Amino acid sequence: MPEEVLIPKMKRLDKKQRKIKIPINNFVLVIFCTLLIICATFINIELKHYIIPIGFSFNSNYSNEDFIYAFSIIPQIPILMFVCSLLGKRLALTCSYLYVILGIFALPVFALGGGIGYIAEYSFGYILAFIMGAYICTFFLDKKYSFVNMILGTILGVCTIHLFGILYMAILALIKQEGITFIQSWIIHQSGLKIVYDIVLSFTGILIGKYIHSFIQFLSD
């Protein structure tokens, strides 16, 4: 039997074929969206809306301020959800990894700075959970941009970040021997009502990202 039958021919790739090709538009989008997440870290949005005061009574005298609730929110999670909608799973996860790696090993891109020591910060769990939140959100969005998938991606993505952030904080607080009062106070101020705002704003971000994603695809075709 001829030798060439027993030994299959191996075709060598030349140097050009061996190189991993990364489209320049993907590279630009990843850098832009990572910078967007970084910028969102240092932005505070003041939200105001009408509420019914606790213990409301028609017999009591209220001022206009009693019916207005003011809330400050950092739009980092909504921006992350926007990035998930815009880029899809692979590139959105790349942005999440890049943000975490930059903050730990290179630049002070986190709210309280950066560096390897930031792992001991109570808020680091939320940052680390960006990767999981992005994966869960894009898991639904990559299937189809349906209303149901957008809702599921928003709620499960946001709740994953908050729940993991709370769990990380609680474990760290127990290690540092903080009391249950500290843990309860942290949950109220860092999550609590903020989850509702994050879900509403994140859905808006996903909706905007959907149309920009469609527009970019239209330009690419």
C-alpha cells in the first residue's frame, strides 16, 4: 500500500493564515464600551419622582417636598446591560473581563480606586458579578431580541449582580466580624430600592442597544 495512503497529507498554514484576525470595528467597539463602563462608575444621576408619604393621612398638612422622592444612582449596571445588548455575548464578556482586569492590575477605574487590595472592598462583589450578569443577560438576548427575552435578560442579569454582590459583602463582613446591623444597612443602601431603578434603566439601555445593534448590522451588510 502506498505510503501517502497511510499517512494523510498535512497542509501547513502560512503566516498570514495563522494569525488571529480581529475585525477593527469589534476592537473599537470593545474599547469604547469598556470606557463607557469606566465613565459610568464616576457618574451620579439624581432621580426624582412622586410618592405617597409613609403614614399618609388626609388630615395632615404636607408640603410639595413630602410627595417627592430623590434618589442617587450610579448607572454602571444599566450601561453594562446596554453593552450586552449592543455587542452580544462574546464582546460584552470581553468588556467585562477587561474592566475587572484593568481595575485590579492596571488603573484605578473602580469607584474607590483599584489595585489587588480592592478585593477586600465590600463593593468588589458587585464588580466581579458584572461578568456573570453579562453572561446571563446575553444568554437570552443572543437567542432573540423578543420582549420576553429582553425582560428576562434585564431582571435576571441585574438580580444576579446584586445577589452576588450582597453575598460577597456578607461573607467579607463576617470575616471582618461586622455586625448584622452593618450587613442590613449595606443591603438597604447599596441594593434595596436600587434594584428596581437598575432594572428599569437597564431595560431602557437594552432597548436602545437593540436599535443601535440593528443599525450597525445594517451598515455592515
